[in-house]
Amino acid sequence: NAGVTQTPKFQVLKTGQSMTLQCAQDMNHNSMYWYRQDPGMGLRLIYYSASEGTTDKGEVPNGYNVSRLNKREFSLRLESAAPSQTSVYFCASRGLRNTGELFFGEGSRLTVL
Amino acid sequence: QKEVEQDPGPLSVPEGAIVSLNCTYSNSAFQYFMWYRQYSRKGPELLMYTYSSGNKEDGRFTAQVDKSSKYISLFIRDSQPSDSATYLCAMIGYGGGADGLTFGKGTHLIIQP
């Protein structure tokens, strides 16, 4: 019973490099989300996908792109990483109840030098 | 004014004490209220879920919502060192929003053995 799986768990990048964070859920959820979490800032929504084939910007989308590959998978791409993108990234999917309950992955810790 | 306010702590209490964690909010449309627990280097996990005003109890945990005051609380009885974590409140309006939950920034709780 995996739930929400994120890869990689850790990554170190140099400024200007690109990378993709992968996320997959096995709960047949329609909605998926990418958050970043920084000390003192809480969880901030980067992008979300309300259903397969749709994506929308959240609170802090600049510097990121996303792809909803299919119902299970939602990836986050950093095209040209900057030190300000050093953070812990969480993927989440939304429960089937129409009440907003989110299920989170374990997180991906990214450092940009 | 932020939609959800939560004291970041840290809150340090001795083992066995009763802990009170709180959030205030400004959006009267919020109907569903949740508490997430996040252990260090892990993703948030849903702890308690409450609809509208009132109390809900689950073992040592009690969630309380006062919509008239726009104030929610989480009480932990007989606190244990294993309760040491960051606790995030979260909320959403009826029908949910496509962009998901509104989170507080989290309170870091330390239970001293």
C-alpha cells in the first residue's frame, strides 16, 4: 500500500542545472499537488492538477513547470535551478471525499549550490 | 492578514502534560478543519478531521472548532515523547476548492521525557 511515492528523496544541483521530481499515487485520486516547505514559510502550493489533462498555478509557480502524465503521475520540473529553490518538495493527492483531505509523499530534499 | 494564523513555537512541555495547539482563521467559508502531524524529515499525515463546529475525540486527541470565533484547537492528553512533531492546521470550504487546503505554518511541539 504505497500511497504517494516521490523520487528522488535527495538531490544536489548546481545553479542552472535542470531536473525533474517524479510523483506517483496509487489511490485513484483525481487531484494532485506540488508544495514546497521552507523554514518559517510553511507549505506553499507550487502547481496543482485538478484532473488528468489539467494543470494550474498555485502560490509560487515561478521557475517551475509541471506535467500530469496520466492519472497516477504528476511531475515537477526545474528548468534552470536557482539557490532560492533549495527546499523540501512534497507531492500530495486529494482524497475522493469532497472535503479536501490530502495525502502526502515523504518529500524530496533539494539543494541548489 | 494571513488567512490562517498559527504560532510556530517551539512549544516545549513535560511528558504527561496536556497540550493545546491553536489556529485562527479569517475566511468564514471554511467548513472542514484538519490537523496534520509531521515528523522530522517526513511528509504530513492526517491526524484529525472535523466538519463545522464542535468537538471530535480520538484516543488522546481532541479537535475543537469554534466557528463563531474562527478558532480551532487540538488537545493532546497524557502527552508522550512520540508526540514530538510539527502540527499543521488546515481547512477548506464546502465543496472544496480545486487548489486544495489552506494551511497554517505549523507549530513545532517538543515533549520532554
